[in-house]
Amino acid sequence: MGDTYSRRALAALAVAGVVGPGLAHYYLNGAGHPLVANVVFAVGYLGAAFLFWNGWLRHIDIGPA
């Protein structure tokens, strides 16, 4: 596995990073806590995006040939 995550771990992170914060947002909003729901959604979604970037995209060399 080394420095980067495996493809399976990245797929799980992508699914959990979208579904988890979305479900938390839905239930917290339904419970009457819209501000907390928005914060949880933003932190969860951005955290998953950061982990995705750190585990996969950061290692890609996209500079000039």
C-alpha cells in the first residue's frame, strides 16, 4: 500500500465522503438543527475531499513534460 491508498480504499472514501455527510445533514436538519447540519456537512465533505486529494491526486505529476 505504501504512501497512497488502494483503489478500494479510495472508492470507500468517495462513497462515505458523500453519503455520510449527506445523511448526517438530512437527520440533523430534520431534528431542527440546521446550522449544525450545515457545519457537519461542510466539514465532512471537505474532509473527504482533502483525504481524496492527499491519498491519490497529490502524487500525480501534472507538470510540463
